[in-house]
Amino acid sequence: MKTYLRKCLSLIQIKSLNKSAEEQGLNVLIEKLKKKVFDIRLQYSGFEVNSPYLETKVRNQHAFQISLLDNVINKLENPVIVDIGDSAGTHLQYIQELYSENNNIRCISVNLDPEAIKKIKEKGFEAIQARAENLHDYNINADVFLCFQTLEHLMNPINFLYKLSSRTTAKYLIITVPYLKNSRIGLYHIRCGDKDDACAENTHIFELNPEDWKLIVRHSGWSVTKERVYLQYPKRSLLRITKALWRKYDFEGFYGMVLERNDEWSSRYKDW
């Protein structure tokens, strides 16, 4: 019975995701990215994308994330793009396939997990095994930093953001995080009494709402030039009732920001 209910839930979620992608104008990009990277099963270190539900969910997220990069990529000549927290090099594959025809793009990945670094290097990309918080020590002259689903995993996101702003030459930082209406602390392994070891890859610490994230990035030396919320359910069909399911079992959606360096507020704080 439980298996049957799980299958029914997955089918409903797939329909919700498909309708939401259509409603939010991501369908064309999703299909384009599928053609560029056909196999995303090993996208993550902790689990395999091995079901229609997971593939639909991840494809939609990827399209949302790449749509944010599309706002800045054509403003740059021969850019260096660094993907922080990259697990498999998939976004770098998208970037090379979509944008390299008119631009010489150098792509670099950063991850603490040696298995992720191995996967990325096997695809022919540069990769640095490092903590995201220490990236400023590696003298990477990036034009764009990508930080997809990473901030919520960091012990000190404010210090991380400030060091990227004050100790690198990056013009842009593009971020996506889970979308919530009310900020909270994650740490679900403690809440649930899970005795297994926890690591950065599978642990959310700060899950904040958009207004709190915007305060943090401004405090840390950035300004928001564009923001967007991607919802995993449609707002204009009967499937909008799945909002409650997403909120209970996952997230309603994801929040994205395109940031430019701006020390208006970080320079006023004297105790960095």
C-alpha cells in the first residue's frame, strides 16, 4: 500500500512540475538542456537521479538556474566562470554548449568532496578541492561565481559572501537557495534524532526567506540586480493544490539572485 501511495504521489508531483515549468516559461530551456546533457543520473554525490520524478525535478531546477546566468553571460568577454559546490560538472557542460560559440569561456568547479572532483575532472573541467569558505585563498580571478543550492549548507554564509566580495575580482555572483516564506534553522538530523554521521553535502543549516537573504547579501558586500522565485507547483491550474505537498515533503520552490559587488553597507560595518 505504501509503495502504491508513493507512486501516486510521484505522478502528482511530476504533473505539478511539468505544469509549473510551462507556466513559468522554462519549458523551452528544459528541452534545450536535455539535448546538451542527456544523462544526469550522477548529478549528486549522495544519491542517484534514477526516477522520472527526480529527473523532472532536477531538470526544472537546472533550467531555472541557467536562466539566471543568461542575464549576465552576454555582457562578458571571455569570462571565467566558477561553480561553487558543483557536484558533477553538469552546469559547466550546459554553459560550454550554450555559450561558447561566441565566447571563449573558462569553467572551474569547486567542491570539498573528492568524488565530485573526480567526476568533474573526468569531464575535462578544471576542479579545485576546497571548502567554499576558503575559496578566496586560491587567487581565482573569476568574472562570475555560481552558487547553486550551496549557501544553506554553509556554517558561515555571511563571512563566505563577504570574502568573495572583498577578496576576489568577481563582477557577478549568482545564487539559488530553497524558497521559504518563513526563515528557519535546518539541522534535520538533530531534529529527527538521526545517529548517522552528517556532512556539508547533506546538511542544511540556514534556510532563510528572500527578505533575510537580501539583507545578508547587502551586508556582505553585494547588491541584488535581479531576483526570481521558481515554484514547483503552478499557480493557475487545479494542481496549485499541490503547494501543501511541496511544503510538507520538499520545498515550495527555489529563490534566485543575480548579485553585483557593492560595498555600500559592508564598508560601514567595522568589525569584519
